[in-house]
Amino acid sequence: RYAMQAVKQMEPQVKQALQCFPKTAFGGGFYRGGFEPKMNKREATLVLGVSPTANRTKIREAHRKLMILNHPDRG
């Protein structure tokens, strides 16, 4: 009973604290749109988080970072 009252009192403080975090901390930084059956360059750049005019080095760095984050033994 006391716990429920404490949670109600702390709710505004928790909401305010969560607003301080960047959206990417909670998965808000990923592409939410649908995809074509075969990926095109535009979709690939959205997934990697690089600009469509990014050079080869930037694309490779973004790909490597994404693969490391999603690797089952790392991340």
C-alpha cells in the first residue's frame, strides 16, 4: 500500500527525468518506416544512419558499428 502511494508521488519526477534522456537512448533513433522488398540505396542509408551522399569510408564505419552492436557475442 505504501509502495503504491510512493509511486504516485514520484511519477512526475520520473517523467521529468526520462525527458532529459536523448530519444536514441530508448530506441527512438532508428528508422520506423516500411521497406521495399529489395533494399535500395535510400533505405540502406536510413538503416545505417548516414547521409545519401556519404563517402565509402563513412558507410563502412556505420556498417561496422551496426554489425558490432547486433553481433550475438558482443554488443
